[in-house]
Amino acid sequence: MERKVSIIIQARLSSKRFPGKVLYKVGSKPIIKILIERLKYTQGINDIIFAIPDNQKNNKLYYYLKTIKNIKIYRGSENNVLLRYFNAAKKFNSDIIIRITADCPLIDPLMLNKILKYFKKNKYDYISNIRPRSFPDGLDIEVFNFQTLKYAFKSSKSKIDKEHVTKFMVRSKKVLKYNIKNKINYSKLRWTIDYKEDLLFLRNFLKGYSVKKYLGWKKLLKLYNNI
């Protein structure tokens, strides 16, 4: 039986460092829309799910996501992100989960395809490209199975483990892990959005950006080097 593959994206508007960042625009599109358009080039995906907080502060995000076709939404705890994430995976019967965060609009679907294929062919519980990081910050991908997520959810007791989806599973010796590493270390490059300065940089970086034209991260790297 084919395993169901879900991309689950955690997102919120109540970021302390940069509130509302995922709805800010780069060009004519909100950051979150750029991310969704790129993810739709991923192969072998059954659904794209947003796991967002169930509170008034995030209603604007919820209503925006409702306007986008073929997107599923789960609303849950704001602070216990692990609980929110686990319940989203459980609700939509996810077997293999790809974890993405909404402040990484330049996720490379081609890289994601490769990591997902590697995960399916091998018997790892968890695969990422960030432990340690060698790609630009903002290309963060983590893949794990539902059983590993369930194990982390049931085992996590501390506040910090509940605030971070994968912190416990990465630390656990029972979880079989693998990291995808690039030959050249580009980890000092910031392609994510944590601060307003990151948004201003990305707007300059992506002048004339086209989803189709700049699909892969290596093409984005060439664009970056020409700034």
C-alpha cells in the first residue's frame, strides 16, 4: 500500500521578531504564496497542509489560506507546536511528513524531490539537510514518518521540546537519522525571513523573479552572486 506523503507547513502571524511576516509581499505576491507555488512542483505529494494557531491573531492568515485551492488547514495550539503538528498529521492520515516553515519561501522542490526519494528507498526515521546545515539558511527540509512524530509527541515533556517539532526526535538515540550535505558550505547565506532586513534583502534579491525560471536553488545561487 502506497504511503501518504504530506507537506506540513507551520505558520503564524504572531512572530515576536517580525509579526505578520508571511503575508508581506515580494513583488506582487505574499511570501506564503511564493512558497506554495514552488511546493506545487514537488512530485509524489498527496497534500499540502498548513498547521496554524487557533486564535484571533491568526484569523487573517486562516482566511487568506482559505482563498488558495488545494490547501488543507489545521488550527491548533500556538505554543505547543508539536501538538499542533501531530494533530494535523493525524487528522489528514499522513504517513510520510515533510516539514517546512512558512518563512522559507525559496524552498527548492527539486531538492525536496531528491530527499523524499532517498527517504522512501532507505529505512531512516528522519532525514534533513540542516543537521548540520550546508545549504543556504532558508532551504530547510526535514522528512520523517508518522511513527517518529508520534514517538516524539508522546515522549516530549519539556516546554522547549513542545515548542519545536523535531527537537526531541533529533536528540533521541532511538531515531535513525541521516543528513544530506552539500560539497560546498553555503550555510552563511540567509534566504529565510526572520527579520524585516531579511524581507528587504529578498525583495532586492528577487527582482524580476519568476517561479518557473528560477526553480532550483543553484539557479537562485547564480542570481544571488549577481546582486
